[in-house]
Amino acid sequence: MFVSASVTCFFAPKLGKPRNSGSLGVGFTIDKGVKVELVDKGFLFNGRDVEIPTLMHVVNSLGYDGGIKVESDLPLGCGFGLSGAIALATALEINEKLGLNRSLFQIADLAHEAEVLNRTGLGDVTTQCHGGFVVRKVASCPSRCLVDRYLWNVEVEFLIMGEIETDEILGGNLKSLYEIGRESMKEFLRRPTMKNLFRVSKDFSIKTGFADDEIIDVIEAVESRGGYASMMMIGRGVFAVGGGLDEFKGMHVKSKVVACGIRL
């Protein structure tokens, strides 16, 4: 089972009971992500023993007593929404192989619950369920979330410069973050273009204080060459359209935006 990585451009978080938790915002899916297979025993990420809280929540909730093998070209903890992708892919694979016959949104709500309880994400699973550029207009679980989608055919470059612990952000005071994110949504919806999305996303990263001087320097370097760039939420990295990242040190990834986030 394959589920796309997803990158969040900006978000307005709301926390409560899992089904009523989520985030307003915009994110997009790419052609890289995670592939999950059921195995006899162990929990492996690219061949290494791991303990991923969202994966364990799904396994325990579905009563599965075997192992899981996860493979990905992307790093954990760097803003690609892999905790949500792993939870969703694992739940879908168990559902299929064990014949549980649960619907996509039943499975997605379980993966979303795993994210909320572990403070690893609030909107990635919804984005991954739909694909493309996904506008989340309601802060809730996937089955209740009102979304719109834009199918812009673009290649995106990423520069990964480090990790940010998502649970540290989502475990803090979210009131001001919600207000900044809500205003960002209004700004984007006034002119829902890719160019405006990058502008709003960049402003969000600066207003929230997530973007440090190094991140801002990279964004401005891309803009000086006529491209668009912003900071990945939540990871210490930059995504860009139009080039300009090659001169900077870090992990470089190129990927296309895809209209569907799940492959059987």
C-alpha cells in the first residue's frame, strides 16, 4: 500500500476530541511517500527497527498482531507528513489483507486519531485522502472535513535542513497560531492561485516565527531568480517551484504534485 507524502503550506490548528480536531489550511501531495507491507514480525522503517507512535496506535486499534515494513525515500520528522502517511497506509493495508471491509474514511479517521493523540499532525491525513493541492476548510477529521482541490501540474523542489518536533508545536499554546492561520486562509481564498499560495505560506512562516534567518535567506534567493518558495510545515526545510535551491547545503529532493494520494 502506498500513501503520498504531504506538505503543509500553512495551517490553523484546533485541538479537542480527535473527530473534532484538525486544521484549516492548504497542503499538497507528491509522488514520493511511504510503501507499507505486512510481515511476520517487527516494525521496520527502511530496514531499521523503529517505534512510530501513529503506526502502533493503528496496529493496536485494528487488533493486528504481526509486523510492519515501511519503505520511503524521505526522512521522518522533516515536514513530509510521514507519520500520517504511515498510519494511513498501515491501516489501509491491514484493512485489505485482513478483510475488515472498513470504508476509506473510517480508516482515515483512525489514522487521523493516531496523529491527534500523538500530536504529530492535524491535517496531513485529510490531504493524503484527497490528493493535489487540498484546501481544508473545516478543522476536523477526514470524514467531516470540507475540502476543495486544485490540480496544478507542477514539479516541486525541496531542501531539507533539519527536523522540528511537531509535538512541541502542537503541545503549546495554539490560540495565536490559529488566528494567524485563519487569516492566512482568508488571504489565500481571496486569490486562490499558486503564486498567492506561496506568498501566503511565506508570510505565515514569518509571522509565526517558524522561519529563522537561514530559511528566509533560502526563500529570498529563490524569489530573486523568479521562483516561488516557502517553508515546509512543520519541518526545517524549504519547498520551491522554479529552481534556486541547488546552491544550498542539505538534502535535496525533487518531486511532482500528484492528484491522488493513495495507490493500492
